[in-house]
Amino acid sequence: MSYEPNVPKAPPPGEGGNRALYFIVGGLVVLAAVFVFIFTNNGTGTGTQDTAAPAATTEPATPAPAPAPAPEGGTTTTQ
């Protein structure tokens, strides 16, 4: 066998096989951290926004017009 200085040395059997497991576990930790961040901030980002709905007004902005006066003399019906 000859020595090649530019080729990385392969790990011996039984060592270095956990890299994929570490990658998967790390991805799950990052995903869990993102979910915790979203759910604890209620999706607002900073948590300082006021999310209360504006209060409903009980009075209209302009008053309703007065009803028309009744006609004088009453009404007559013909049969």
C-alpha cells in the first residue's frame, strides 16, 4: 500500500457511525425550539402588540332624524 497525503484517512470500523444520528437529533432540537418560540409568543414576534379588539360603540355616530309629524285632520276611510 502506498501513502496518499491528499486522501483523508477512513475511520476504523465501529467509529464515526453516529454522525447521521447527531444530525437528525440536532435538527429535531432546532425544530422544537422554533415551535416553542412561536407558541410562547402567540405569533406576534415581540409580544408587545395589543391584540384586544376595539370596544363596540353603543351610540351611533350621528343621531337619527326625528320622525315626521302626523298629518292634521285625521284620516278618513270611504266604503
